[in-house]
Amino acid sequence: MDIEKYLQSGKLEQYVLGLSSLEERKEVERLAKEFPAIDNYILELHKSMNKCSEANEIPIVDEPKHRSRCKTFHLRSKKSLVVESNSDSAFQKPNYIFWFSGIASFFIIGLSILSLFLYQDKQAVNNEISLLSTQLHHLKLNNELLLNESKKISQQFAVLKDANTHHVNLNGLKNAPKAYGIIYWNENYGKAYLSVCDLPEKPEGHKFCVWANVGGKHKKIGELDSSCADSLHNILFTKACNGFCVTLEKEGVGSPTVEKMLVRGDM
């Protein structure tokens, strides 16, 4: 059951004002026993009405309590509103004054209930605005990520389609005979990318290292994770290189281990 929706339905206000039918009263009292939130809401309405009636000197009759402590607000009958006094009847207050006070009291109570509804609606609107603001913030972040990714892909595509881009094939060696890769090397853009597939599983504490052969010496130009396989990654552009290779090394190694070489290719 949607408790919040039921609290805003107006049924509880009708119950407290004594305007509910017998079936509606039974339903309210049953739900009040079952849900403390409904019971407390009825008590708050009752307290509010009592304050209004006390301010206007309107007598209140409490109905017998049930387990949920619900009480119904009632005006006494027309006869009970006549002030009984042992003094002369000429000094008794006319009945219409009490009726006018009762109408004014109900008017005040109605305004109080309306104010409560408006307050709840305002809270609901504020919560909705807060939720929408959070969603908008996340959408902006996602949009920035997508723009950056789009910019990166556009740059990669420009290099790949350029006629001056060299494609260096990397062939698998005995440690990874099924592995292969391609180096995309473009001196005009000063960019280099690597695409590699079918690398073996990476043991814990190891990295896939990319090396460039420059004048017979190897220079590290990148590191790969196994999760980066089958994707295009940036590597450090190096001029005057003779070839490239990928090895499986322990983290922090500064030179390639020939025995752990996986793929290799020459310019």
C-alpha cells in the first residue's frame, strides 16, 4: 500500500471532521491500527483541530478510543451550544453566535488542512527538483565523457586514414604463436597507436610492455593491460625507430626480456 498517497487523499481529514461514511470510518480505523504513520497523522489533525476549537471556545466530544488512539472531532448538537446558567435567561447568549463561531472554526480548520496539503505538495515538488538536478548533473558528466571519447576516436581515425601512416605488422613468437598486432605510426601527426590481439593471460604483478627499437636499443613506449586487448591504444611516438615488440614483464622492469617477447615487427 502507498502510505504517502493515502495520507494525501483527503480521506483522513474527512474522517476527523466526522464526514466519512460508516464503511469509510471502518476502513480508516483498520488502517490506523495497521500503519502507525496513518495513526500519527490522524492524531496530528485532531490536535490541530482541538487548538482551533479551543481558541474559538467550541466544545469537543472525544469518541471512545480504540487501539490506534484515533479520535474524531465533533461539534455538540445545537442544544448543547446553549450556555446553561442559573442567571436570568435574558443574559444567555443567542444561539446564532455559537453557530457563527462554529462556521468560523470550520473555516479555520479548512484553511489549516489546505495549508498542510500545500506544504506537502511543495515538499514533493522540491524533492522532484532535487532528483532532476542530480540526474541532470550525471547527464552532463556522461555527455562530457562521450564528447572526449568522440574527440579521441576522431583523432585516431584521422591518423589511420592518412596516406603517410605506416602499418607495422607484429607477428606472434613462440611464447604467443597466435598473438598478432599492428602499429600505426605517423610522423606528420606525431602519433602512434597499437592494436594487438590474442595475448596470453597476464600473471599477477606483470605488465605487457611495448618497446621501440631505436638504434639497436629498446625504449619503452607503453604498457598494456590484458583488458586492453582487441582495442586501439595510444603509445609514445618515437622517431627513427627500426621496429617494435611486446613483452610480458614484471612491473617496474626497465629493459625488455628477450625470452618473454610475445610479438615483434620491423619498420
